[in-house]
Amino acid sequence: MSDTIKVVNYTEEMVAAIVAEYEAEPTRETVDALASRFSKTSRSIIAKLSTLGIYQAPVRVAKTGKPVIKKEVLVAEITAVLGVELPSLVKANKQDLEALATFVTALKS
């Protein structure tokens, strides 16, 4: 019978410190600082926080600074207002879909 020793990647103290610091300031800079402090990769810290159900992914923004909206969401808005299914509409370019969604939403009001 072989004796196996479980290698602990994060001690309880490390986990407590990581959780406390990240919950106080949930930013990428905090993750990077924790990675440096504990000699881990940022990805490892993010994975640990994710496993604990604490990690908050940053909100993606476009070059304009607006939140990223998928074309499927725009098509869903348009079809909801019109009450008709338009599955091929998702193939239109995003600018046209945004303009159409704005127009259709204005009509609804």
C-alpha cells in the first residue's frame, strides 16, 4: 500500500487573505498583487476565486466605452417588439442592427 501525500496549493491562511483582499477591492490589480505576493500566476488566483464562487469577471466594453452587446441580443429585442421570428437577421452587421433596434424600440414607445 502506498502512502500518498496531498500537496496543498493554497493554505487556509492564503485563501483567507486572498478572499479578504479581493472582496475589499475586486479588481484585476488586486488579483495581480495577490499573485505577486503569493508567487502564483494571476490565472491561478482567478481560478481559486472562481472555485470559491467569488471571482467577478470584468465587464467588457467596446472601443467606444459602451458595454458589449451581442448581435443575438439586438435581434431578440427587435423580434420581441415586432412579434415575428427573423433568424437570419443576426447575419446583418452590428451597426445596422443597433439602428434598427433603436428605431423599433422608439416605435414601441
